[in-house]
Amino acid sequence: MLFGILGETRAWYDDGTEVPLGGPARRSLLALLLVRPGEVVSADRLADAVGPDGAVSAHAVQSQVSRLRKALGSGAMIEQAGAGYRILVAPDDVDAGRFERLAREGRAALRAGDAAGALAPLREALGLWRGPALAGLADGETAGPAAARLEEHRLGALEDRIEAECRAGDPRTVVPELRELIGRHPLRERLAGLLMRALFAEGGQAAALVVFEETRRRLAEELGADPSAELVALHQEVLRAAPPPGPAAPPAQLTAFVGRADEVTEVARLLRVARLVTLTGPGGVGKTRLSVEVAGVAAEDVCFVELAPLRDAAALPQALSSALGLRENGLGTGAGGQSPVDRLIAALSDRTLLLVLDNCEHVIEEIAMLAARLLAVCPRLRVLATSREPLGITGENLWQVKPLDAVAAVRLFTDRARAVRRGFAAEPEVVGRICAALDNLPLAIELAAARVRTLDADDLAGRLDDRLGVAARGSRTADERHRTLRAVVAWSWDLLSEEEQRAARRFTVFAGGATAASALRVCATDDETLESLVDKSLLEVAGGRYRMLETIAAYGAERLDAADERAGAEHAHAQWLLELLRTADPHLRRAEQLEWLPVLAAEHGNLLAAVRRAVRAGERETGLKLLAHAANPLWIRGASASVAPHAIALLEGTDDDPPDEEEYVLCVLLAASGTAGRPVWQRHRTTAEKALAAAWAGGRTGRHPVAPLLWMLRNASEADPRSAFALVSSLRDCAEPWARATAWYVSGFGPLGEGDTEAAERAFATAVEGFRSLGDRWGTALALDALAGLAGGRGDLARAVELTDEALALTEQIGALEDSADLLVNRGDQRLGQDPVSARADYDRATVLARRSGSSTGLAAALRGLGDTALLDGDPAEAERLYTEALERVDPHWVRSVGTRVRTYAGLGRVAEARGDHATARTRYREAGESAAAMGPDTPGALRLLGLPEHVVESVSEACRRR
């Protein structure tokens, strides 16, 4: 017999028919006995429940009990015990008992990280409720508290169910329900926290902050209390949260757009039917501004690539990758031999995007070839380019950007002049003469208008006339594209004071801008001079950084050479950058890495420029120091390949007499990061290892703690990495804590390869403790990932998921898309056997992240996971397609690809078995075994560590034995 008190008190026979209990007195009596089955309820309390007015006697209670016994029959026993009664039924026979058990199970699963597994018991528990608890029972001494307790448990289970749905599905779906619940329970802080998370998940950061503020106000007004520490922490998390990384947006404009509204409409219309449009015209004519305005109306998804700071055409693919927000390597790994162009193609192959390439003329040949290739293989890509000459490729649509008409030119001058001089007024004829003298070029007009801060329009017109002879005729020795604009820039330059000219020409050694502090130091100037250059439009300030327009910088660079100051300015630039890198270095291995990584990322252009100059000037020592101190942030950010050409150039001529220092070692490692660095690596590997060993031998601590770890990561894919393993593992007792944690991490792979998982786990756990004590997220994520692999290998999937979740949170903090994709694939593998729906979701998300990061190897792993789910769903054809594509994308020579190759070959073997093709199955299993051999001599153990089913392990092992 079953009983229900979650609503009106009822009872049912085993066949589901309802027991006729009689009137409300007997129902109240039964409800009170069922609150705690098996416990004695005094006759007085029963009397109070049956007749709250005190009119029921003990004899009347006994009479009602007798009638209730008769109604229940043999379905339940009510016995007298002392001065009361109790009902003898199992807790699960009462809906309240079942509810509490199911609610406990759901909460336990939720706390264990199994949100999907928590949903079923929580939904079943809440489904038992038919109305208010103990409905119809008088609010007496026992019934009132019991009902309140059950209702509180009900609300807690409801919160657990909503949290589980937020974790396992789309948090946005629970927003209406949460708002309704908060309306009924406005002081319930957990509900407020869940609503904040759900709103934030759908991009409503501001809405989440409003929920916190409303809750805080209600708590203060109604309870005189502050929000809990948990809700305050969530509020801070929402405040600190950065938007998800995305492509670089067009630069925000600070001035009105004058004179080209029709052109914006026409170019946007052209882009709807053409995939490549190039805005051509002379420098300063307004191509960049027009492209920004067009991008604002032509597409929702735009990536704006500023090519002006690019001085080396070989770095063009890296510039595009940076603008798209792509990383060049994952956590603790290199690019795996994949070229930057291949990464771009992988990221853009199925993406709808408008790519704006600004200022192409100085890399015209290279940008033309790259644009043609991207357009050919990325069907949803459109390109809007700006250049002083056409790209000259098939399918290009040209749009000639001409100078402003006379009316628009006067309007532009007047608008800009009034911005610097309130109440500016001049005769339109005078302004028209100034603009005409400047060929109505917008840049020249804006520079001239900035001068009215100190000059009248008539004076300005007179000065322009003094320069027009040269400007109109042009210099026979000058480039054609510079003749008119050079005159405008020269005129603006000549109006500067001597100190302003010196600061402006020294500023040209920066690439990609400078902070105020760095500009003051390198330019050897003061704040007032910098501010004056901004006022006079020679510099602009955006995002806390000073920048100089490209045409002005080109002219300033010529002035720097003429003043014979280039060597001094470039030396000051290199020394400033080296000091910044040295200052940042220890912080990058501590909790402050989140603060310092963006600082160094902003100076990436300056790093490339400084190293390039060191190579050009033959200053090998400076170049080696710059690269050595930049190695750690480059590796973490995934930008090591961008300096590979410069590292290779620094190593030229060192084969006979290589430097015996750590800086040389790191230069070799960075050279090997690029696709052209393999021969250099092979030539220098042995010598570099000796130098590294000497730097860390005999208990000494090297200057660069990151060097041993990078050395091991680079050597892990070599045929014989044992010497590197021995070198790094020997540092487990060294004095430097980060290097010590690194050594423990690396040393764990020795016993792991030999099948001693317990020793490996101890080493990895020690590494986690070491990295975590320093606050380093990168190293901690590395070691957690290794521990998760061990947990999964021994079948503890819950622990594996927990560790992977923790590592995933760290990779998301450092913006590692490729690492996050890799961890999602790992979590999918861990979930596949028990929760294939969640596993598929992980693989799908990993696919998206891998494409966004341009990681072909990461995409291969995600496709392999989707192949496993297709095979599990009984679709071998789709599984084979996915496995085959995974093999096409995976890099066979990269160490992180071993697991993907093994599981992919094993999956193809299972597909062949499903078709009855046993010969092909054996071949595929043998290939899986050969790939697994790279993980150690114990092939079955390696396969189990990867989480393969036992029958697949046996098939692969058998195929290897019959080889």
C-alpha cells in the first residue's frame, strides 16, 4: 500500500485503486502518523490534529484509530505504544519519504559534477507533489513544523533541479521560472544567484548585476542584512568577467563621418554580390575610414586587420591570426608542424565573415596570394581591402576612393576646426582655398584643421601657399604615391617645435603603438610634449596607447635617419622592451600572470620590431636576450611561431661556435616552433641540450626556469627523448619552485610509460601542488590534465571529469581555445560510456572551439569523438566518414596526436568489424597498436589508459601479436 501526504492525504492499494479513508478526522490522523513512519505520536498531538479546538478526547482518538485500522486493513499496521500510536510502513511507501530520498540522490549527483545524472531523480521527486504538504491538516504543534520542513525541502530540490538544468543544458530556458520563483521568494539568495548565472549565460551581464542589486536592497530593507559571501563572490565574478574572445572589431571613431554616405551604401551593396572588394586611392584619401563605415552596415561578423604596423611580409599570416583571435599552439604544445595559413583556413573554412584588410600596399604581393587562397577554400568569406593599388587577382571588384568634393571638404575642415577651437568661423572661400591646396584629401584637411588651434584661417592659407609649389609639382625623387601627402605631412611637421619634432621622429621606432611610460622613455621627452603631439594630430590615443598614423610615421622615420638618431632610438627601444620582459618574467609563473599576459601581448609588435632590428644590425646578444625573456609569454599565448623566422636568422653562423648559454637554448626552441625550423632544430639540438644541462647542473638554478619544460615538450615527439627526460626529471629537488614543479610533472611520464600508474599519479599530484602554490594556471592545468587521464584509465570517470572540469576552468581563464577544445574532447571520452548525450555536446563544442582557434589537430580529435558517438548510435557509415576526416587532419608527427590516432584507427577497425570485413579490421587494429607503442611498451595498458573498451583492447592486442 502507498501513502501520500504531499498534497491531500490519500492512500492507494498496490493495484493503484484508492483506499476510502473516510472523513477529514481520519485523514488528519493518518497524515500525522505518516510524517515520520515508525515513530510514536502521542495521543494528545493526535487529538490536536483531529480537533484543534480541544474538543476531542482520548477515547475519541482511540475510536478514530480503530476506524482507520479497519479502512487500511492489512495494508498497514497501526499499533499503540505507550501513550501514543505509530504506523509501521516503509519510508518509501510514503510519497514524502520517496521525495526526500530522490532529492538526496539528485543533490549528491549534482555535487559530484553529474548535472545530467541529477536531473532524473530531482524531476521524479518534484513530480510526487500534488499540492501543499499536509494539505487540510490543522496547523498544530506537529503538523505546522512538519509541513514547513517539507516545503523547504521542496524549494531546495527545485533549486537543485534548476541548477542541474543550467549546467546540463541551456541556462536561458530557466529564466522565466526563476523570475516567477523570486517573485514568491524574494529573499532567497540561491534563487537570485541562479538567475544571475542564467542571465549571464545569455549575454545579460547588466541584467545579472541588476538582480544582485535588487536582492541586496531587499535584504537590507526587510532583514537589515547584507548578501551572503557566496552571492557577493558571484557578483564580483560577473563584474570581472570579460566577453568571450572574438575577432578584432573595426576601430571606434571619435569624429563625425563627413561626405561619403552614398559611397557607404554603394560599397555595402557591392559586397552583397561580390566576395572581394578593394578600395583604392592615394594615401590620406580616407580608404580606412570608409572601410570602417562600410563594415558597420555590411555584416554582423567582422574582423578588422590593421596591416600598417606590419613591417615584414612573412609575418602576414600571423597578423591575420592575431586579429581573428587564433592561438598558434595549445597548452604546453607547439603548433605541431601546421603552417599559419593552414590554421587560418581551418578557422575560416565554414565561417560567415567579412574580413577587412586595411593598408595592403606595402605587402601587396603577399596579401594578394593569401587573399586568393582564403577566398578559394572558404566559401562564406568576404574580403574588403584598402590599398593604394589593386590586389590584381581574379574576382576583384575595384572601388576608386576619390578626394572629397569641394562642399564636403569645406564641411570636414570646419567640423574638425570647431573641435579644436570653439566658435571657429572663416570665410568659406578661404577654407575652400585651403582644402583645394590639399587636393581635398581628408587626412591632409584634418591635419591642417588641427592648426587653427593657434593660427587663423588666413594665416594658415598663407603658409600653405608657401608649400604649394613643392606640393603641386611634386619631387622627382619621391615615390609617386607620396608627392601630395608628403607635402602635407612635411608642412605639419615643420610647425612643430624642435622638442616635438625630436619626440615624433623617435616615436617611429615603435611598432603597434606605445604606452605613455614607454613613449616618455624611448622618446626622451615629457608629458607636455606628448600631449602637444596629440593635440596637433601627430599622435592619437586609444585604449591607453599612443599611435602614429602610418604616413606620418613614414615621414618621421626619414627625419630620424636625417638626424642620425636611428641607432640611439632603436637601442633605447630595445633596452626598454628588455627591461619590461625581465620585470614581467617572474610574474608569469605566479598568480599575476593574468595581469601581465595582456601587457606583453600589447607589445608583440614592438618585440618583433626589436628582434628584427637586432638581426639586421648583427646584435646577436640583444636578440637572444629579447627572445629568451619573451619565450614564456609567447608559448603561453600561442605566438611562438611568430618569432621563429627571427630566431632562425639569429642562429645563422653559430653552427661552428654556438653560445654556451640558456638564451641560445631558448632561441633554438623558438626557431623550432615554425614550419621552417625543423632543420635548424636538428642541427642545434645536441649542442643546445649540453648548454641547458650545464646551466642547471650541480644544483645550479638557471636564469630561465621555463627552459627545461619547453625543452621537454619540444623533445617529446623525437624518436629518443630519454636524455631530455633525464635532464628535466633531475630537477625535482632544485631550489627554483616552478622548475621543481615542472620536473615532477615531466618525471610522471617515466613510470606512466612503464605501466606504473601509482608512481605517475604521485608525481603529477606533486606537480599540481607545486604549480598551484605559485598560482600558475598554465602548469596547474597541464598536471590536472595528466591526473584526469590516469583517473579515466583506472575507470574512475567521475574523478576524471572533476579534474578535467578544473583544468578547463583554468584554460578558459587564460583564453586558451585550443586547450579548451582538447579538454572538452577528453571529457567527452570520459562521459561517452555513461552519458553519450553529454559526450556528444562536449565533442560538438570542441569542434566549434577548434575551428575558431584554427587547430587542425584539435579538430581531428573532436571529429574522432563524434565518430565514436556515431558508431555508438549504430551509424557506421557516418562514423567512417568522421574517422577518415580526422585522420586527414591529424598531424602524424606531433606527440599530442598519439591518442587521436590510436582511437581513430581503433574506431575504423570497429567499423570494419561491423561490416564483416575482418581483414581490414585487423589492419586497422594493428595500426592502432603501432600508434599506441609511442606511449610505452605496455600496449594493452596504453589502450586502457585511453579509455578504449576491453573488447577493442583485446582486438588491437591480438592484431599486434599476429603482426
